[in-house]
Amino acid sequence: MMGEASLSGVEPLMQKIQNEIRSVDAGILAAVRQQSNSGTKAKEDLAAATKAVEELMYKIREIKTKAVQSETMVQEICRDIKKLDFAKKHITTTITALHRLTMLVSAVEQLQIMASKRQYKEAAAQLEAVNQLCSHFEAYRDIPKIIELREKFKNIKQILKSHVFSDFSSLGTGKETEETNLLQQLSDACLVVDALEPSVREELVNNFCNRELTSYEQIFEGAELAKLDKTERRYAWIKRRMRSNEDIWKIFPSSWHVSYRLCILFCKKTRKQLEDILASLKEKPDVGTLLLALQRTLEFEDELAEKFGGGTQSREIGNEIEEIGKGGNSGSSASDIRKKYEKKLAAHQGSGNEEKDGSKDLAVPGAGFNFRGIISSCFEPHLTVYIELEEKTLMENLEKLVQEETWDIEEGGQNNVLTSSMQLFLIIKRSLKRCSALTKNQTLFNLFKVFSRILKAYATKLFVRLPKGGSGIVAAATGMDGQIKTSDRDERVICYIVNSAEYCHKTAGELAESVAKIIDPQYADGVDMSEVQDEFSAVITKSLVTLVHGLETKFDIEMAAMTRVPWGTLESVGDQSEYVNGINMILTTSIPVLGNLLSPIYFQFFLDKLASSLGPRFYSNIFKCKQISETGAQQMLLDTQAVKTILLEIPSLGRQTSGAASYSKFVSREMSKAEALLKVILSPVDSVADTYRALLPEGTPMEFQRILELKGLKKADQQSILDDFNKHGPGIKQTQIQPAVAPSSPAAPVVPNPTAVGLIASREDVLTRAAALGRGAATTGFKRFLALTEAAKDRKDGPFRKLFNA
């Protein structure tokens, strides 16, 4: 049933599809027909278009032909118009030239009449007109008529120049008061001069200036006024002349700068005459007269510079000089000193007299010409007498300051600097002010050299004031004195000298900086105070070493007292010995004062020198004692630890602990040697050699022999121990042995061997001994060598001994 239902719908569907097929066939047939008709029409349109193009090409050719014909016709017409145009232009040019020529002829004739009648005002305007007219005939210079007119114009200008110069020659003769219209006439003549060539104005102004100064030259070349002490009258003359003629000279245009150029010429003539006067002096000029003339000259130059401008104000140097000694750069200066000191610890443009060329002489005011130095520079070669006087005065003042120096500081003083130091720099500042007000060239440089010599002399005065010791062979060899005894006041004076030398070191640098800023640039590179500063650095070094030597001398009594203690017969160990109390008393008396007066850097240097002296000295002093028993060694060990404690407390005692760490390390190392030595003495006889090698590995057989003597061993007992010691060698390092305290056997006191006492065992000990013998002379290489040789004389071996035996 379902199959039949499906077939019943097929017929309508096929009918529908056939209708659609017929419809599509009809559309295709219509399209084919339409396409056939369109192709035919397209061919017709193409044919029509081709025909239209052919007609257009024909018309274009026809138009082009007509255009060529028109162009030919226009060219023929324009050719005729060009001829007419050129003719018109030539006629116009000719008419204009003839008109201008007529005007030129007329103007030249009028100018000639004005020139003959000296009608300057009108002639000036006419000159401008003729000059403009002449400029139009530059292309006709070869035309005879033009040549004639130009020649005539030239002659007229020459006549005008002659008349003007003639009229100006009467200026200053008194005619201006008799003829009331003369000044007006001359004022009009200036207009003529401006209309003429610039060279005419230059010639007129030069003639006027030379004529004005003719009487000046005559007056001051005479025997009466051609003297150095009459210099001030020269400037009074020109100032009076300018004041009296101020109204008259107003006839000159301001653009001429007549007064300015007159002053330049006056300065040059004055300089020439002063040079002749100074050169003709048979003897050295009087300093007062010379400086007065120079001062008046400088004042005059300043007046001119202020009036006319030009040149920079170069005399305002007060502020620079006042900064000297103010301490503005104290930080950097102290740093510089510290750097130099650490090295010791480690190892050890005149523009004023330039010739100005002519173009600058004629420049307008302020355009580069500098009045300052134009006259005064001629004094420069003759100021040596002034420098000699300054040096003499400074040296006398230095002597007076040193003689009046109390070498003490008033209570409440802040910088602990000697009065003479500050006063000396005040005197130097005044001298610098005087000289810089006069010159900034060679003379100022020479004065700076004088300052260097004066400061070196003062450094020598400080050096000489330091306490001196005795004399002796070692002192002569090392260049140092022997024992130096210093009182409490001496120690304060030494500190004041250190502070004063530091102040001078810093202020000398500031002085050099100030001079370098104000002196002529060509001399600035030579301004150096390094040698002077080195002198004061040497004073500081010598002062601090002297302090150490003074304390060393105070310790001599205590060191001697230490050797007199009966160490071999002590029965018991008690409190620290009296010599330790003496050392403590010396340090507690001196150190607080030194710490209060010295700056940290110098106090640290002092401590280092003191430690390097006292530690090795205490060690060697043990060998100077006689027999040391076990109880004596224990007591001495207690004393050694007490001395070590005292030395370690020195920075706190001086209230300066900034560098205490390195100092404490050094003291501990040095004093530990003395402790080790005493521990060797305390060790039993059978283990003394091993203990010595362990605690003092750099020891020598001779030193070991002296230890045996200190222990009280007899010669016979010593020999076997020495043989064993020499067999194993002194330098064998073993594990550290803690010495056992054994009861000492009674023994007779042994007389110390003088050749073995205080022997030096190593290179470090040699240097230490050298420092003690040389009393600080080892600050320089040569003195250090001498000190080393003195120390080596006590040795029986080593390279230095060979030198003495050679």
C-alpha cells in the first residue's frame, strides 16, 4: 500500500520538472537572439568611432598649421617692439645720465664755491650729495668729462681738507675766545671731515693730540721736572688740561673719542719718558720715591680705566689674601700632611706690558685696550730694591717675633699654636697686599720667593728651639744628639712646635693658592710651597722623635734600677717592683699632657715610636741583669706583665684611642718576647735548650749562653748544654713546651760577659737597636744606614761585622 502511495506522486513531479526545462530553454533562446543583435550593433558603433577619429586628426593638423603661422606672425611683430623697447631704454638711460651729469656739474661747482667761502656745514651736505652722484658714474670712469669732474672734485676735497686743518691749527691758541664763531665753524668743519675719507679724520685727530701734548713733552723733558719724584705732576697736568678744555673739545663728535685717544697717546709718551728717567739713574732709586711714583701711576691708570672702560678690574684681591690662615681647607690640608707622614712611616701668564698695535689704539673705549699697566709696567724691572726692602723687613720682624716668643700658650687657646707663627703670617699677608696692589708680575713672583725663604728660616728657628742632648761618637756618626733630657715644660713646648709646624704647613699651602690666583698666569705654575711644607714636615718629625727620646732618657733611671734589683737572692714574689712604679709615674705624668696637645695623627706616631723603643729596650735590659733565680724570674715576669698593662693603657691615658688597636697589637708582640725570655729562664736546666728553641726560635748561641749565665750555671755546666744546643742548631722549631717551674739550685753569682750583654739576634733586633742608638736618626736613608752600622759593631758575625773587620 505504501509503495502505491509513493508512485502516485511521481507524475506531478515529472510534470513540474518538464515545465522548468521549457522555461530554461526559452531563456536560453532569448539570450542567443539578443547576443546576435548586439554583435551587429557593436560593429556599427566601431565603424562610426573610427570615422570620428579620422575627422579629429584632420582638424588637429589644420590647427597646428594655423598655430605655426600665428607664431611666425607674432615673432615678426615682437621683433619690431623689441627694437622700440631698446631704443626707449637707451634714451631713458641717456636722459637720466645727462640729468645726473648736469646735477654733478652743478654740485661740484657749488661745492667749489662753498669750499672757497668755508661754508663747512653746507659743504658737508654737498659732499654727501656729490659722493652719491659720483657713485652713479663708476661705469663711465674712462669718459673724459667724468675724468675731468672727478679730478676737480678731488681737488676740492683737498682744498676743504687744507682749510679745515688750517682752521683747527688755531684751536688752543686763544683765538677761540677772540672769535666767537670759531668754535661753531670748527664744529661744522667736523661734519666735513666725517664726509671725507676716514683717513682724514684719523690724521686730524692725531695732529690735534700731538699738538696738545707738544707742550707736555717740552715741560717734562726739562731738567727740573724730568725726575721720578715729579711723576704725580704729570698726571695732574693732563687732568687739568682735560678739565679746562672740556667745553672747547665738545666741538668734536663723540664718535671720534678724542679724549680717549689723547689719553692713550699721553700714556705712551709718559711711559717713554719714565723709562728714560729710570734708565738714566746712576744709583738704585730711592724705594719711597719709586713706590710713590708707581702708586700715583696705578691710581691714574685706574681713573682712566674707570672713565673709558676696557680692561678688567684686576686689583680686587683682598678677599683672596684674607682667606690665608682662616683654615677653610683645614680638612684637605691635614689629609695632605697625613699622606706625607704616612710615607715617612712606611719607608720613606706680563699681559700688562704687551705692545698694543695701531688698530687697537684707535678702537673705541672698552673695545679691548687696557689702561692698566700701560705706564706702570715700566717700573717692573726696577722694583728689585723694593723686594730687597721687603725681605729685610720680613727678616727683622721674624727675628723680633722669635726673640719675643714666650714658647707658651695662654690658657683658653684653642689651636695650641705659637703666637710667632700666626703673627708671621699676618705680616706676610700685609706684605702680599702691598705688593699685589702695585704689581702682579715678576715682582710679585720674586716676593713669593722671599716668603718661601722667610718660612724656611722660621722652620729652622723652630728646629733649633727643640731640646738638645749631649754629644758622643754615636751621636756624631748618626747626626743625632745623645740623651735628651726634657722637663714637663719642654714636652709642652715640643707639642706647641708640632702644632705650629702643622699650622705653617697648612697656611703655606693656602698662601701659595692665593698667590697663584692673583699673579699673572705666566708665573702661576712656578708658585709652589712644597719645599717649605717639607721643611715643616721635617720639624714635626724631629719634634715627635725628640719627645720619644726625652721619655727614653727618663726611663734610663728606671732601667738602671731594674738591673740593680738582686734578682738572684729574692726570697718571695710580691707586688710589682719600684722601677715599674717609676715607669708608670713617668707615663701618667707626660701622656695626658701630650694627648691633650697633640692631634690624633701625631699622637699615634708618637705612640708607635715609643712602643718600638721601650719594648725591645726592656727585652735587652733583662740581659743586663746579674743572676736571676726562679723567684726572681717569677717576680720579673710579674713586672713585665705590669709594664705591658701600663703600655696598653697609654691611649686611654692620653684620651686618644682611634689607633689603639694596632698599637696594642704591636706592644703585645714586643712584650711577649720579654715574657718568653723569662719563661726560658724559669725552665729546668735539662729542658732549657728545647724551651729556648720553641719560644725564641730566632735566638743565637751567644744569647742562649747569656741565658745560662743568668740562670747561674757554672762554666763547666754550661759547656755540655751549649754543645748539645749547637749540635741541634738554634733555629729548629719544635712544638711549644710549657716550661715547668723547678726549684733553682743555689749557685754563685756569675759576672756577666760584657761582650754578650745585649747582643742582637736577628735583623729585626738590629733595626730596633739601631733605632735606639740613632735616637730616631733613621728617618732618612743615610742616617738609618749609620745607625745600623753602629748597632752592628757589637756583633761578632754577619755582613756588617765583615765591613768593620775589612
